[in-house]
Amino acid sequence: MILWSIKLLSSVRKAIAGRRNPGQLAWAIALGLCLGLIPHGNLLAVIVLAVILSLQINHAMAALVTIGVTFAANKLDPISERVGFQVLSNPEVANFMARAWDWPLVAWTDLNNTVVMGSFLIGVALML
């Protein structure tokens, strides 16, 4: 684990020093932030991870940002819960989510959870 972390830090150091593709670093930070905010253990986190791995970005930077934000994300849970509650208590969103719940795989995204919904929306808003 320690050697992996050292290799990850070395890769990030080389990427920052090279500065050939600042857009790739920016997208890695943004997507790593989004993945770090979402509580893990649901299909939504797996989808965001698949998007990160399929894009041509700095994966080492995305991993470091994800790890760092994951440790701090517990402090943001009360805010995420309030945002998710406001969104899910909207009648139009509640009707849509009730219909979407019958679709395959949607139940595994945990978007009915206020913390997951709020964290996802905060992550998307911060990406923009």
C-alpha cells in the first residue's frame, strides 16, 4: 500500500511538472471530486468510476483527489442530506423517481437516498 501511494504521488508530480495537458489535470480533479463526494457502494459510484477510467485524463490525480475528498466527505453529509431532501421532496422529482424506480438497475443507484442524491448534485455543481 505504501509503495502504491509513493508511485501514485510520483506519477502526479511528473504530470504536474510536465504541464503538457492542463485540461486533463483539471478534469481529473473535477471528476475525482465528484467521485469522492458520492457515498460508495452503489451503482452511481461505479458509473462515475467507469467514466473516469474511460476518459483520457490523469488517473493518478483523479485517484488522489478521490481519496482526499472521501475522507472529508463525511463532514459534508448534513449539507448533502438537506440538498437531497429538498430535491427529493419536490413533487415533480418524486413522481419521476417513482416511475424510474421500475426501470432496471435504477434501484441500485441509491438515488432515493437523500445523502447520495445531495452528494451527487453537489459534485455535479462543483464540476460545472
